[in-house]
Amino acid sequence: MKKLIKKYISKQDKALISSVTNYDINNLIHEVKDWTPFNNNAKHIITRFDKKGMHLLRSLLAEKIIDDLRESKFNALQCSEYTEFKETGLIIRHDIDINKDKEWIYKIISTFEGSNYGLSLRNFNVNNIIATSGYDIQHSPHIDTFQPSCKLWIYKNDMSLENGPFCYVKGSHRNSKEKLSLLYSLSTERSRKLLNISNDYEGSTIGRLSSQTSNLLPLGEVTASLRLKVNNSFKSFDPKDINKTLRSFNLNEETPITGETGTLCIADISGMHRRFKGLDGSVRRSVRWSSLRRNLNPFSL
Ligand SMILES: [Fe+2]
């Protein structure tokens, strides 16, 4: 990883991270003797090094590596949808039919993911059904991955707020100063809380600890995904409160992706998102595809 940091993390990147942590990131890079616990695809590693910017460094490094991959090996800069996707983390199109438009869809997914998955319709869940019945943890804002990764939906029914559409915070996929500040607050708080319980958690992941930690902290506080804390809770689904919290980090307000049947949405799920809480009894039907990128270690590409 040290080699990758040298190759991809510029002086400006280091200054950016240091300005969020108030700690010279060069000292962290020097201090870490064993990078093994951090050299994997885990969404977040519990570590005392978070205070010094470890999660920010892993996130920014993954972003730089994947940007390079898509732009140098997948000619992303020649793909007209890529500019919009890189800037906002979101592509919305209308009147899309998975059968008719599959070649175009395969092409943009491969470009955005920086990978040739040999996509075929078999990889798509063409009959995804989500029925709203009370609160679900997906109704609260969260970040699925620390590395750029896509998810795709094509609505199979008209989608208004009542049906529980996908919601996305445009631009929140990029590791801007605002996003890094949010990640710093979430990652340090989680690491601090878990390391207070036991030092044995150092270098571990929530995935590995879930059976032990599930009883130690309330639901939502310890899930593999980092979640937005709104009014001191990880379980908020109130759009007003959520937008107020997003504004406090100088991030955009969320955009609910409503639209008619055939609306396509591709989002980078390293950005903040959630499922809008629709009316009980409402249904969202869609074609869905989920990234394989997040199962890969971006530091071993
Ligand atoms: Fe998610």
C-alpha cells in the first residue's frame, strides 16, 4: 500500500486529509509498520489510526486507483455519461428497457466500474420487489462501500415518494473536504467506541465482529456500512432532519429518484443514499444490478 500511496496520493491530497484531521498524514504513513489489516476490501477497519486519518487515506486512495483504472484502461473520458457520473455519482435516464438497451447498459456499467464483468442478463435481478411495511434500516442514510461501486435500478412501476424511491446525495461519492469531514466524524466515533470496549478490536472489521458486537451497541450504530447520524440517531428517515444534517456538513440535500416505469438510475454507492420510506403497503418493482467491484480489493488491482 505504501507504494500505491506514493504513486497516487499527491501533496495536495495529503494537505486535504491533514486539513480535516489536524494531523500530518505523513506521520501516519511513517508510523504504520504493518499495512496488512488495511489492505483489503473491508468498508471500514476499526483502528486507533482513524484519528490520524486512516479511513480517509484508504477512501481517497481507492478513489484515485479506480479513477485511473477507468480512465486509462476503459477510456472512460470518451464515454459521454461518465463526466456526469463522475461529478454527481448519479445517472438518471427514462424510457429504458433492459432487453432493448442492454448493450448500452453493459457498456456504461463496465466503464463506471472499471471492469469487464462479462455482463449478461443473468447477472441482473429482473424481478426485484420491495414492499414497505414499517421501518427498515435501509430507510436511513448510509454509505455502502469505501471504494467507487455502482448499483442500478430500472423501475418497473411508476415511482412517486409514496412507493419508496431510491434517494441519493449528489456529489457525496467524491472524497471532497466535506465528504472527508463526514467520514472522519463517523469513522473515529465508531473506532473509539469499539476500542473502548476492547483493544482486541484493533485492526478488525465489523463483519468479523458482528456476532460479538451485536449486543454491545444499539442497532444502526454497528452495521458494516457507515451511517449518517441525524439528531443523535442512526435510524432517522425524516427528510427534513436528514437534509439539515447533510447541510451541516456542507453536502447537497438528498434527491429522491422518482419517475415513471422505465426510469433508470445508476448510482455510486460510496455516496450517501437510502430508500425513501414509502407508505405502508406500497411496492417498488425494479430490475436491479449490484456491483461486483466492492468484493474486490482496490489495493491489489
Ligand atoms: Fe445501500
